[in-house]
Amino acid sequence: MLNVLWLSFFFLAFIAALWQWLSGSNPEVFSDLISASFDMANLAVEIAIGLIGVMALWLGLFRIAESGGLIAFIAKGMAPLFRRLMPEVPSQHPALGSVTMNLAANFLGLDNAATPMGLKAMNDLQSLNPDKDTATNAQILFLVLNTSSVTLLPVTIFLYRAQQGAAEPAAVFLPILMATSASTLVGVLTVAWVQKLKLGDPVLLAWFAGFATMLAAALSWIVSQPAELLALRSALIGNLLLFSIIVLFLLAGVQRKLDCYSLFVEGAKESFNVAIKIIPFLLAMLVGIGVFRASGCLDILLNAIRAGVSALGFNTEFVEALPTAFMKPLSGSGARAMMLETMNTYGVDSFPGRVAATLQGSTETTFYVLAVYFGSVGIRKTRHAIACGLAADFAGIVTAIFACYWFFA
């Protein structure tokens, strides 16, 4: 499926560009395609190099936590849950600890920690993979959880809205929470259906109930905070928790009287190999996305949707925010640019502006995460990962639009 999708980017781009050139509507279209491909190729290398420092930090810390027994302790505590969601992963395998840390970082909106933790988790899961170029069930579930994971504190969205002059930067919080929760729920259910997981298991139901209770408690606290201070306080809590995790990792090493400095350096060295591995996968995906966007295919799709929605007699205001939705699975920076463009054009507190912000916070960048995570361990056969990830994306997008109509229309 990934091969077909990737080839489609180029073939559709060529057909659209050829039409524009022959019709005379855009004589420079092929120049735009080449420029986009070169720009995306450079961006792939820049992203990979930019990851080295952060990955080195967290891989070094993870080496201390592993040697200190902390990751094994976390894995043991999460074993009852993951034994049912990832039955092929041994109950005390280090992968369960790193998976848990990654999901917790995503939950708290700690992007600078989530990616290195995710790469570590994917590498741990790969150690159990008998067919190294084909994704396992556990790796697919982990990927889908990453592309759709609930984000309790979407601080960056609040900051972008504040920079654009929003009256209440955190006004989109509840719609974002609804959208990202729906995305995660559909992602998990889709994977469970394909992999025949038994979600009715009493242990799973107890974990889900506990998570829902914790989410409700956090939500009640967030709603009680003054809107003008919510972004500031959530950022403070996130940074406090993040540094507390670093100190906890170090304390685990000190408690066992380990040479923490040497372990850190040893773990940090791995970041260079990981960065080099992901460049070809990231390059392929970003170049395909770049030419697809530069060819005008995205605009053609939007116009078709606008015409269809209008013909059915429905409100078409949300269509102006759809560029963010279409770019979100493909490129995080592209989606962010689309969101800011919508805010600048229609106003940050306009309906399209609010929908764009909600869409930006509803899901992760599916194809970017797939390229980076699977590319870091050399997986080429993704099986049902893309279909399940896109199902989660679709649920998040639809829920985001309906939530915005509910709250703001």
C-alpha cells in the first residue's frame, strides 16, 4: 500500500502539472515541482540532523534508566495492559517501558521527548521482530497510537492562537480533546478489529475506565483555570514533569551506584546511527508530498469538496480549513503553515480559523511518523498500519469539524 500511495503522489502531480502547462494556466508548474522536490530533499536531511541532539539526550538517559532497572519496573507495572494489547511482547520486556514513556509524553504534549522515546520503543519492538522488514502487530498498534494519541495539553496550538491575537487562546481546548479522543478510540478499535484483539477483556475495561477517570479529573482542573493563564500553567506543568523524569532516570542510576556519565555517553552514540537510517525513508515521503502539493492537486481536491458540500445544501465554512486537515497526515510543518495561513486570511477567531486550530491538534502526522519510526528500524512492509492510521485521522478530522460547529457556530 505504501508503494502505491507513494507512486500516486508523483503520477497525480505529473497529470495535474501537464494539464496546467498545456492549458497555459501555470507555465512554470514543472519548475515548481522540481523546486519542491529539491526543497523537500533538503528538509529531510535537516529534520534528521535536527533530531540528533534531542535523540542523543534521551537515548543517553534511557540507557541509564534501563541499567538502573527503572524501565523494567515500568514494564512490569504495564504488563497486564500490554499483555492483552501486544500479546507477542513478553511481559517484562524493555519495550513495554519505552512504549509507556512515549505514550505518556504524547499525552502531556511533550513533543521534544516523545519522538526520541518513540524511536527507542520502536527499536525495542524490532528486537522481537522475526521478519525485520515487515511490521509486527505490536509495532502497528504502537504506530497508530502515536499518530492518534490523546494530547491533554496542546500548548503549541494555544501559543499560535495567542500570537495571532485570539481573545481566548485556549477556547479550542475542548474541541481538540474531543477530536483527538475520537481519533485514538477509532485507531485502537480498527487495529483491534484487524488483529482480533479482545477489547472486552475485564482487565482492559478496567484500564480504560481508569484512564477515562484520570482524563475527566484532568479535564475538570483544566476547565477551572483562567483561560489567559491556561497555556502558561500547562507549559509549566509539562516542563516540570519532563525535568522530573530526567531526575528520576538519574536517581535510578545513582541508586544502583552506576557510572551514569559513561552510560549516558554510550547511549547517546546511538542517535547518529538512527538519524542516518531515517534519511532515505523521510526523503522519499517528503519529496512525494512536496510535488503533490506543488502540482495543485490539493487545491483541486478542495474545490471538488466545496462543490459537493454546496450541492448537498450544507454549510461550507469548514472547507476553508480543510487544507490543514489534508496536510496534517502528510506534513506537520505543512499543516502548521496551512493553519497559520487560514488564521491570517479569515481571522484567528473566525470559524475557519478555529476549525484549522482544532484540526491541527486532532491527530499526528501519520506519514511522517510512519517514515521516521519504521524507517529507523528498516521496515518496508507496513501491512495494515497506513489504513488503520488513516482511519484514525479521518475520525479525528470529522469529529473536529462537528465539535467546532457545536461550540462555535
